[in-house]
Amino acid sequence: MSIQRLDVIVTSPGRNFVTLKITTSDGIIGWGDGTLNGRELAVASYLRDHVAPTLVGRDESAIEQTWQYLYRSPYWRRGPVTMAAVAAVDMALWDIAAKKAGEPLYKLLGGASRTGLMAYVHASGSTIERLNDAVAGYVDQGFQAVRIQSGVPGLGQIYGVHDAAPGAAYEYEPAGRPATDGSEPAALRPTEETWDTAAYLRHLPSVFAAVREQFGGELRLLHDGHHRMSPIEAAKLAKAIEPYDPFWLEDCTPGEDQAALRLVRQHSVTPLAIGEVFNSVHDYQTLITERLIDYVRSSTTHAGGITGLRQIMTFAGIYGIRSGFHGPTDVSPVGMAANLHLGLAIHNFGIQEYMPHSATALEVFRTSYSVDGGMLHPGETPGLGVELDEQAAAAHEYVPAYLPVNRLRDGSVHDW
Ligand code: KDG
Ligand code: MG
């Protein structure tokens, strides 16, 4: 049997997703996620123009060899576009292999190491009071781990903060339609936000204090710094929140500077997580061998699929480092399912980020994973357990959407 067709589907049910459909000569269909927020069409072209023609006629069961072929043969290795494309192929081939075996994918990855995956959800509020209301809502639903993000006095819209209307579900979606300024030729500009690290550093310890005071010591509290601090600023924050026993501080420094976390480690025992913008095991080499992190934040979608992320987790496991896979809404339900199967199978699972997709997205992607009492499970459907409804997908055309640009008060561009 062999790969007969590869189709790339770009659909926008509320947000953009890139999905690869691989069909085998015996009619089995596998799905893979190649969504790269704000750069979707680059991955779609990479798959359509450069990958699909080279895979037709190949043995669909040769998953490792296909991964190595796509990684090594173009000469230009790694990078987010390449590795999202490799991920889409890899997931689709694993989906096919598990469907052929008639088993949920985790059984082909070694079987379940646990009964379910502890999830963390995003609670946010423009004020501490609103944040605490959001946390209370999740605690009532049985979640045991919550990421807390709060507005900073004096700053407007910032990363991760969005007030849900009372009673409404919180939907995380930072990518927005770029604005046009009426010029000719038309310019499309991402939205802009303003940032002040000193104000944030002054405020955040009081956020942790208030949440701990209201919810006690047991609830796991996480926070995302979104790459905005210098090493010494990050060290200051990690030390300041230590008394509130954070589960982790995520992305405190820019991701590409692995050595930056040495300084943070010298000053604090706050657990550190990083890696959502990484795409290969090499991005983790210093971080893992020097034990500078506690959690790996990559997702299957951005780190070369199940094969790529499994390499990272095997390496991390030798150093006792656990998973905290990226699971925002810009990882499609296909990528989310891949994260869950891998997380259920590996020994060194830690926690799984969970941001529910919108009802519109879930009309296009039919999922069989579940969340119950704060625990996720990929389900027992053969394969990944997610099918894309092509007719429903066709009703949602691609819409240009970009993540915001972040500037310091003096107008200089900062990390978003
Ligand atoms: O596309 C960017 C998002 O995936 C990112 O902002 C989400 O930081 C994020 C998180 O921790 O989920
Ligand atoms: Mg993050």
C-alpha cells in the first residue's frame, strides 16, 4: 500500500487552520495539523508545492523514514514553517497506521502510562477581582491547575488578558484581522499593544498573593511571561513569586537565548517551562543537559509531529524533565489529539494546556477526546480520533489574521 494523494485544506471556522489530508491507495485517510498562527499560507504552500509531490507513491507505514527524509533531504533544516509541514505529514501517517491497526494511536506509542492527563486552563481578568472570578469558575468545574494572567495598572490590552462576559465561555484568540489604513496600495497592519516590564514586575506578585489567598495552597498556579523579560528581570520575578508556590513560570525570557535561564536558576527555585516557539530537539540541548527547565512546552504541531516531539521527550526523560505541551486554540483539534495520545503514552508527562476550541471550529473538526473533572483523555476511536468535515470546512474561507505587535512606551518594538 502507498500514499496516493495529499490535499492541503485551509479553513477558517473562527480562526485559520492548515490541515493535511493523506489518502492511501487502499482508501484510508489520515489527518495532520500544520497550523502556524499568522503564517498559515507559508506552511500550506510548503506542503502543497514542495512536500506533496515527493511523497506520492511512498510506503505510508515508513513513518520514521519519511520524517528523516523530510527533515534531512531539503538541506534547509528546522524552522517553524518546515517543522509544521513535517508535523502535518507525521501526524497523518500515524493516524493512518493506528486506523489500520484499529487502535487509538496511544496504543501504538507504547500504550497508556496513566488513566488521564491533568489539564490546565487559562483564567484571566483585567483586574484581580475579575481574574479571581474566572479562577472560581474553573475550580467549580473541577480543574486543578489554572494559568493566571491579569491586567497591569496603567497598561491597556496585554498578552493573555481578556475579560469573559459574565456567564460566557472564555475564548482565547490573540490573532486578529489586520487593520487597513485606506492607503494605496492597501497596507495591512497587525494590531499594536504597549508594554512596560517594570510596571508588570511591580504588579504580578500581588496577583499571585490574591489568588493564593482566595483559593488556598492546593490549586496549581501557572503564569506565562511570553518572552518579555531580560534574564535579570526574569530572575527577579521568579524570586518574587516563589512564596506563592507557582507550578511554573513560562517563557520568562526570549526563547532563542537558552543560556538566559542560567541566571534565573541561580536566583530562584520557581519551576520553569519554555519551548512553544521551538521546533526541534536541538533548541532544547542546553536547557535539558544543564537542567535549566522543568517542563517542555512544545506541541506536536510545531515540533515535527509525534515523531519530533517524542524525540524531545525521550531526551528530556533522561534528565527527569516533564511535558507541558502547548495546547492553545491555534493548535487545531488534530494537533491537540496528537498531543493527548503522546502525553498518555510517555512516562514523563507533566501537565497539558487545554483551551477549548470554539463551537464553530468543532463543527469542522469532529473530535473524540474528552475533558472530565480537569482530566483529559484522547478517547478510544482508532487513529487520532479527529475527522475533518470537508463540506463544513469549505464554508469558512481563509481570512488574513496576525498576532499583535508589542511596543515599549518609547515606541521601540518589544517581544509580544
Ligand atoms: O500563537 C501564539 C499562541 O499560541 C501563544 O500566544 C499561546 O503563549 C501561549 C500559550 O501559552 O498558550
Ligand atoms: Mg505561552
